[in-house]
Amino acid sequence: MPGAAGRRAGCRAIPVKALKLEEEHSVSVNPREAFILELQDFLMEITQKDGVCGYESGIAAVIESAFSPFVDSARKDNLGNLIFFKRGKREDAPRVLLAAHMDEIGLIITRVEEGGFLRFTSLGGFDVRVLPGQEVTVYGSETVHGVVGFKPPHLIREEKKGKVVKMEELFIDTGLPEKELRDVVLPGAIAALKRDFITLQHRCRAGKAMDDRAGVAVLWQCIRELHNIHHEANVYLVATVQEEVGVRGAVVAAFGLSPDVGIAVDVCHGDIPGAQEHEVSSLGKGPAITSGPNIHPRIAERLLATASDYNLPYQKDFSPGPTGTDARAIQVSLEGIPTGLLSVPLRYMHTTVELVDMDDIKAAGRLLAYFVTGLDSDFMETLKCS
Amino acid sequence: MLIKELSQIPGVSGDEAKVRSFIKEKLAAWGIEHYTDSMGNLYAYNEGRSKKEGRGLMLSAHMDEVGLMVSSIEKSGQLRFYKVGGVFENTLVSSAVKVGPRDVDGVIGYKAVHLQKKEEREKPHQVDKLYIDIGARNREDAEKVVSAGDYVSFATKARSSGDLIFGKALDNRAGCAALLELLGRKHPAPFCAVFTVQEEVGLRGAGVAAYRVNPRIALVIETTTAADLPDVDEHEQATIVGSGPALTLRDDSVITHRRVLERLLEVAEEEKIPCQFRRFTGSFTDAGVVSLSRSGVLTAVVSTPCRYIHSPVSFLNAADWSHLVELVSAFISSVDTKGLEP
């Protein structure tokens, strides 16, 4: 999700009979367990790779190789959106766009300071308070390891105490001497935050860029499911670029593909202490299905019904205006595209410890696949507003 | 590499057992005599080549690091915590931690920037509003793997890049590594090395260690703040990374003994070892309690400069550390040949 504008509000957990999920400590790995372990490995791989807004080619390569075995074709458009096509059983069947953004928030170097320090500004919306003490990778002519530096507490002047340091006052410290650093890093270089993939209790996993690599993992799960299911619809799966700086990749992806239906897959705020109930969705209770002006009512209804029919866990989410997701751009593309939004609940958005539940990703991927199989001409008729 | 290995071990003040075990294993493997006291201080002896008796030299380095302690487990399964020692609070959010004896992984997050009001974003985080998330479903679920009272350390992987070593707890695992390095060498004179506990919560371990060892001269080996950073005036930079080990003139706990300081400067010059003064006179070290032990100990502090101590990731220059080892080694020889009187 990008900046604060158009933030989706709220959800309520709908108690549904959840699929009985495998216990994680089973001795022998059954096929379903292996399926989710593969999904976890994929999520780990794509959250360890960097892909800051506008600089997504590295992450795109990893995603492409993982999707390729399951699709008919892969290509990139002019902005770098990575577009996979999977043919349906009927050529004249509906064409559906499934979009998840592959970019992550990051930093861009503005100046190499005397003494060998790098000043920066952000690509995407940071809470500047999370930056001091973070490890980063700077992409100069070589990659350089660094930390976001800060003054030791005893040097913080009285008038600055109790205040948050501004981004302009922060710097990346690589420890390299100035001359050596200038040979490698120029203004304009990109820096990505660094965090190992963290395995928490049950199926909770944490790391950086889960927003929205979790969504990319949903698409991957979906395409793996579709591999074994009959579907008429022609499916475009797109890993979009530059979502975090204002939902930009999706604008041209939707135009270029001109789909009959578009579904954005993103993350939404997970439940944390102190948050208001309407602001968050619970982790582990399935993906959130959004309703509101940004969403075609029939699409939301169909997603809800599909989840119900297949006994998949889900939650409802309501957004009073344009959402901060690719759905925002897709809906108003061309002559208007009926659009839906499916979100993975995620805690601590835009930190390097974004926390998700693997079961939500799996359920979202499966729901998306069943939604695709249900797309037929009868359903398409219902999308016309009478 | 010793520093990196030591850096990754959790060892918050009062919970130094894992660091102690690591050091003991090394000592045992090298056949070095050692024992521990009831607080957890670890003592090891280097016999030296000469058989001089009497009150001798003590070298010490603290094993503990700053960290957190679980104060309670909420109904939701989230862990509230206390600070243990002077953790720099502004680096807690967006960090990864290890909780309790089982090293359970956890994260410290915060409400997403999207959900914060402007006023909220403009205030520094309050520690009592933060919590650790281990992914537990509720309190009962969390209690299966962690308990209130569990110690919490940062989960930072140590890494090196050229001469630089990045990691948590370099304050003062770099000092522990230096002591180990010195213990592994042959010296002309004997000394007692003490790996102390609980420095970060008020120099608690070093006092009883000094009482037990009863040294005449003590060198406290530390890792100290380097503030050679943008927008910091030269005189406030404390120490500079890459300019050699730092000698303390005074801090809030000790005035370095003049004779010891002079001797350190002398051997540094003789051996052409770069060193610098620590140009910051605040904060406390084990030297404070060591120097006041029994009827007084001739005490000095030598430190490896390190940026961003007391945070999830700090870094130092391995050359500074090597120079510190050489300096202390030369000091041991010098005390043996020339003696050192107050």
C-alpha cells in the first residue's frame, strides 16, 4: 500500500468454518504441507531480494523464473510491469487481470557528505522514526553495506530532545572513507532496507517488503492452483511497478491489457494493540475482501460467495473511497474496468518487520484461483449496471 | 572470527551464561586455567614466563550487553518489556529480537505510518507503548514458549566488510575478544583476565571481581562510542573509528591513573601503535568500581571506538581492535621490565 491517501478503512472478521490446516510439526511432510513450504520458500526468496520503486528489475527476474513454469508467456511493458499470460479453455472467454505490486519502499541517495556519509530521501512513505539503526544495501557501482546512522544520545541537544529527527538529518553510514565511497556511490544511487526473513510462531513470518511481495506470493499460489484446475477465463497476472509512489505501474498495465475484470492483490493493516477495530483485519482469519466505491459490487459479492462456497476463510473490509492499491488505477482505466480487491492482513506496514500469516496467503491464492474458474459470460453480464 | 562469533551470542546483563560458556569452551580448549564466581564473573590466568609473585595486573572486559526483559504477556499474546541498561530507544521499532532461553524470534513493530495522526508521528516512541510480537495467538499460546522475566536481545547477524565489523553487542564483545586474544598469547608477566557481568546495569560485577583478584594495576578493556558523524563538531566526536584505540582521561566513574596513562602513551609511542584520547568525559565503566576496590587500584581504560553502540547494529574497525590488543600486550611487557609505581 502506498501513502496515506485513500486508505481503506476497516473490516470485521466473519466467522467461517476455516479449512483445517496442517499442524506445522508433523513428522512426515504431506503434499499439502509441501505446497505451503514451497510457498514459504518463495516468499522468503522474494522478500530477501531488493526492488525499490522504479528499480524493480532485480526482483522481476526472480519472480519471472518462479512463474514461468505455470504460464504461457511472460513479458515486460515499457514501465517494467511484469506480465504473465495463462490461456483459458475458450478464446472468447473473459480476460481477467490479477495485479500485485512488486516494488517496495526504499531510499535514494541525494548527496555524498564530507567524511563519507550518504544523505538520502525516501521513495515511498516512511515513518522516519523506523529508520535510525536500520541496515541498508546501497546500490552503487558495487553494492555497499551500511546502517542508517544517528547521533549518540549524549550529543542530542536539549532543544532537540523529545523531537523526532527529520529525514534530512539522517544519513547512511557505510564506514568507508570519503574518497573510496565517492568512487562507488553517486547521488541517485538506490538503497534498500535489509532484513532477514524471520520465522515466528505458527505460520507467522516477518521481514521487509512483505508489502506487497505477500501479494505476489498470492498470485504465485493462484497460478499453481490454476495449473490443476479447468478455467475458461484468460488470465493476466501482473507484478506491477511503482505502486508505493502513487499506484503508477497499474495505470499502464490496465491500459495495455484492457481486461474485462481486474483484481488487485495487496496487503491491509493487521490487528495490533491500540488500533481501532475498524482499521484492521485479523491475522490468520483469511484474506480481506473489500467493498466500497473503488470496488464493483458484483465482484465483491462474487469473491465473498466463492470463499463461502469453497469453505475458505475470509474477512470483510470496507473502504469509503479510492483505495491505496492498484485497484485505484485499474477501476478508472480505459472505459472503466470492474475491479475487486483482495488483501493479506499485515502488521507493522512500512517497517522491516512486516508480519503476515502464511495461511492467509495460501487461502487468498486459492480464493483467487476459484474466482477465476467461475468467470463466465453469465457472470460478465451481471457486471453491467442496470 | 572471535568478535563476530561473540557478537551474535545473546547475553543481556544478568543473562551472560551463553557468552560465558562460549568463552569457557575456548579457554578449556586452550588449556587455560579458569573459574567463575557466584555472580557469573569468569576468571582466567595467563601464567607468563617469569615467576614473579605478588599483587599483579588485572585485565577486565564485560560480557553483558544492553537489551530488554519481558515484563508481562498480554491477553493478545504480545510481550511488553523493560529496558535492561541504556538501550537507545529510538532504534527499537522495526527491529528483530530473540526472546528467552529458547531464542524465540520476535519483532518490534509499530502502528503503520498510514494509521498515525500527524501529532503522533512527530513524537519519539515511548518504550512503554512498544511490545514484542512473536506471532502467538494469545497469552496461553505465548506462554508455551516464553515467560515474563525472559531476557531479550537483538537478533543481528554479524558481518564484516573490509576492515569493518558490523553487529550487535560489539560493546563489549570486542573487549571480550581482545581478552581472549591476549590470553592465547605468551607474555613475560602473569596477569588475571576477568570477563565481568552486569556492567550495563551499574558496574555490578567488576567490584566483586576486583575484590577477589586484589590487583595492584588494572586495565579495563572497553568499547566506546565513536561520534565522528555529520553535524558533530570535532571536539564532540568522542572517538574516531580508524584512529586507533582510545585512552580515557576521565569518565563519570573514574579519573584514569596518571602513571598508568603515561605508561600506555609511552609504549604506544615506542611500539608505534596509533591511539587517541576519548574526547567525551561522560558515562560509566567498570574502571569506576575497580579503581576503588580495597585500598585502591591503579586503573586505566582502553577502548575500541565503535559507532552506534547500544543499538541493534554497531560497527568498529578491526585494525583499531588489533592495535588495542598490541597496546595492552606492550603494556604488560613494560610493567614487567620497568615496574610501575604510583
